[in-house]
Amino acid sequence: MKINHFILILFLSTSTLFGQNSKIHIGILKFKTLHQTQKFFSANIENQYKNIMESSESYIVERLLQYKNIEIIERSKLNLVKKELELQKSENFMDGYVVEQGEHIGADYLIYGIFNPDEKNLAISIYSVKESIVKSKKTVPLKANFWGKINYKETIQDAISQMIDKISPTQIPLVEILKGDAKAKEVLVAGGSKNGFKDYDKLFFYYNGIKVVGKDTLKRQITIGQGKIVEVENENFSRVKITKGKKEIKSFYDKGTQIYCKSK
């Protein structure tokens, strides 16, 4: 048990060090409302839309602050691109000027969102400044519930976590076997709410195998088991009940092979 705790402390220390040396700089542009039809909206309705946009931005900032390897660019610096963004007419708008200014302020990625009041959804995109392409995009429904209230904080934060994982894949390690002697029945993984994990989510466990192809040495993910999250303890850790591959996971763990998990 002491050895496992030592490994866990070492992992967290090296992860923190890695995060400090590999910062991803992200700017969050002011979200927009895009009307597909020409409708008249009262000042009250327009204010509601404005509040939805501002809340959505704050939810994303709140989630991004949980990542040690992400640095959010101050909104004041993003004013460099504000003038040009006022000309935005569609969700595909992102021309050379914006890319140039994004590079100038040191942004690796720009996040922008467009709210469609007709469809009641929010299209969130992560734009790579260097590659000049949209790296990830998700459309989040923002429809009211039975009582007319919109509770979309969790939905937006889960979406942005999945999008961040796509542009900067995180290997989430198995750090300890909590239950099981000959078989791994329950384990602790270093992934929690900041990774978009929720109770009852299915996870796949794997290790990185090595395959030599000609002169190249390639990594290959080899799946050895499955599990279901029984409790997301906090933003960093979750307990997982192993449903498949109990013997295999225990065997590789005992050999000292680093095992990882992923949701897809």
C-alpha cells in the first residue's frame, strides 16, 4: 500500500510539472446570437439571450480553470480581435486577420460559441490558430424543462471537457486497485469531474503496447478490460467497478505495467 501511495504521489508531481511546462493558451471570444429567421425580439428577450451567452462563457471558464495545463488568455487581450469579430455573419467566420491577431496574443486555440434561438442550441467550436481549422465542435441543446427553466451548466461543461480531450488527449491512469486479491474488482483512476466523468459512465482500460514496423517503433493501445464508474469522488479521482478483464487488469498491474482508461 505504501508503494502504491508513493507511485500516486510521484505521478501527481510529474503531472503537475508536465502541465507547467506544456501550457495550452486558450482565448474565449465573445459568444454570438445567430438568427436564422427574421423575427422581432423584445428587449427583454434579447437580454435573456445575452445572459445565456455570458453564463455559457463563465461555465466554460470555470471548467477550463480546473486544467493545470491550460492558461486562459485575458479578455482584455482578446479586444485585439473584437473589431473584426463584429463583422461575424456566420458560425464559419474566421479569416486571416483573426488568425494573425490570435497568434499575436499567443493563443493556441480560440473558443467561440453561437446561440441559435430558433433551434434553442449553442454551437461551441475550438479553433486552432496555428492550423487555421476548427479542431472540435459540439452543439449543446439549451431547451427549457417542464417548469420553463434552463439548466445547462453541466451539459456545457461536459461538452467542453470532451472537446479539450480531443485537442489535447489526456491519458488517465489507473493508480490503485481498491478491491480484489486475485482479480481487480474495484480500482481508483486519476480522472474525475474535470474530465467530464459521471457516475455509471463506462470506461475501457488499456496499456500502451509497442510495435516495430520497419524502422519505426509505434505505440498501440491494447484494451484489457472494462468498468463502470461507481463514484466520481472529486475533480481528480473516480472509483470504478471492473466488469470485464478483472484477471488481466490485476496481472498487468502486478507486473508494474501502467494501465490507462478512456471513455471511448
